[in-house]
Amino acid sequence: MDFKFNPDIEKELYDVCIVGAGASGLMVANAILREKPDCKLLLVDAKDRPGRKIAASGNGKCNLSNIKSEGWSIVSAFFGYLGVLTKNDEEGRIYPYSEYAPDVVEALTNKLESADWLLSSRLTSVKYAKGVFLATVRRDASGVKLKGKGAKSKQVSKNQKPKTFSIKAKRLVLACGGTAAPQLGTCGDGFALAKQLAHCVREPVPALCGIRTEQNMKKLGLSGVRQKALVSLTRRSDLLAQEVGEVQFTDYGLSGICVFNMTRFIAYEDVLKGRFSDYSIKLDFLPEFDEKQVEGFLERSQGSLCSILKPQLANYINTISEDYRSLANVIKCVSFDIAGLCDWDKAQVTRGGVIQSEFNPNTMESKKLKGLYFTGEIVDFDGACGGFNLQHAWETGMKCGQDIVAKL
């Protein structure tokens, strides 16, 4: 579809302005226009097309949600309305039947023909006066294809200077995401806008990302190895979290879904201040067996790790073990010290955001300012890998859209 640009945008008083055409923003728009097709609605997004992060999710397959999510049945019905057929895998992760993420983006935009769009654009400032949100938007001259009402499509010259617009709306939805994956368009704009409207923001830190270790995996000969293990996060002697999965050894440390999930259990203040010296990742490569059973197997195999571990990992473990007993102990507990977390470009989600006490969780409307809404990653919520964060985006978008419909 054409994402039409309204040349009279500055003359309009929009019923709703949605900042961010990602998962939650597109869900808000669909929930509103399904019930109120005549609603004057504007979507603003920093990228040249909507849904960039959706299209990249789930390694391009779009892990929509998880059957363990309490709100999935309601969201599932809405995706049925959008024409998206879904299926789930053995771990409960839900995907479009095609396993092709762009199909989800297309379904989310197909029914938004009546909306106005400002793509390649960012809100730089916003204020509220006399029941109206007044915002300044800067549109980059990125060559995006725009279409005016009753006009032919035209290409914006790449030499054209960025243009600034003033827009007005009765309701404002901040759905512009967090700070994770800046290569897909997120940069934390929403946090600054929330602060301009007198809301408190818990400083964002990366989550669901790789863990940097004090040990140099490349020097240890482990970089590139993948091995199933029970991953445990500890702080001093305290066990904080555990999960079984495939661990990926990288140049910087450890990666893999089970490792990503551990990052959520490191104390927020410690991540914020870079205090990781008390934290370790411990790997048990044979979680199905106790240490005595492993020791017995090693005695029978004369210490051979063939059929147990990948060769590079077996070589490393042999260098730090003296006999069958210590070898069994190491296989059950290899420890790596945490040096830090990977940067935003390797993070899947933002930890932190607009604090939960400042909005109604049932409607996503601000408790401080009527007509202001927060949806998706801009709020202080982070879920595990497996579709839980996209589920949060869909769910908060639906709640927001339904509340706006009730008040239009």
C-alpha cells in the first residue's frame, strides 16, 4: 500500500497521533480504525517504512507470541481479523504459518489506508496546551516515496533539505520503542518526549543480549563452539536463574537464547553502574546426570570426552582437569566471570522506560495527562525470549486502541 503523506498536515487537528509504526503502534492504529474508520489518524516513524523491527524478529520468521502468554487468545483473534494464520512450535513459540515476518507487516498495514503517514520523520519536541498536543516533527529527505491526497506519487529529491512540520492532535500515543537494536530505527526518542511531558523514565539498559566474559574465548580456543548446557547465573554463592539451551561461545564471551535470558536477572542497579564482578555464568554440560554418574562414565571411557563435548570444548576442559574426578566436576560446572553486557546493537529489548506507576496498565493512558498513552517497549517492561516482548507490544497496543475508541 501507499503510505500517503498529507500536504495539508499542518492544517489538520488529528484525533490521534501515533509516534512509532512498530508492533505496538501499528496495533493501536488497527484497533482504532477497525471500529472508527473515519478517525483522523496520523502515524509518524523514523524509518522509511513501517515495521522494520517486526520484519527482523525471530530471525526473519517473526516470533509473534508464546502459548504461555495469558493474553495470547485475545491477540490471536485480532490477528485472525488481520488475516494472519498462525502456528506454534514444540516450545510454544507462535509464528505466522508462512514463517515470513514481512507477511505480518503487510497484514498490519493493509487496513490502514485511511491513515496519514510521516515516514523518515522524528518528533523533536512536544507540549500540551488547552487539550491539544502540539509537536514539532523533522522529516529527513531520504528519498522516501510519498503520496498526497489526490496527487500522484512522487520521489523526494535526495538533495532536498530536511523539513520541519508542526502537527496538532487531541491524543498522542508514544509507541516509539526503546533503545535496543538502533540499526532498526530505535534511538530512545520516546524517553525524551515522555520527560518533556513531565513523566519519569527509569534509565534504559540493554537486556536479552550476549554476555561479555573476563575470559578470552578466542585465546581459549572456544570461539565459534556451540554446546547444549544448563546455564546458571550466580551472584557470589547465590543462584539467580537457570535455563537449559544451546550456548554459543563468541570472541566476546557467551551468547544464545538461554544466555540472553540470564541478563534479565542481573540486578538493574548493577547493570546501570557496570558492577559485574560478583556475577558468574556456570555451565553444566551434562545436566541429565549427577557428578557420580559422570565420573563412572569417564572411568569406563578412560577419560575420553568423545561423544560428550565438541572437540574444542573437550580440549579446553582437559587442560583444567587432573583426573577423572576433577574432570567430572568441571563438566558439571565450568565457570566464567561476567565482565559486562553487549551493547545496544546486540540487544533484543530495553530494560527500563516510563515507570509503571505513571500509567494505567488496563488502558495504557497516562495518569498525569489525559489523552497521552504509552505502548510497547517505551514502558518499563522486559520479557523473556520466545515471543513475550512482541506479545506485550500487541497487548498494550490493543488496550490503548480500545480505550481511545471508547472515548472518541
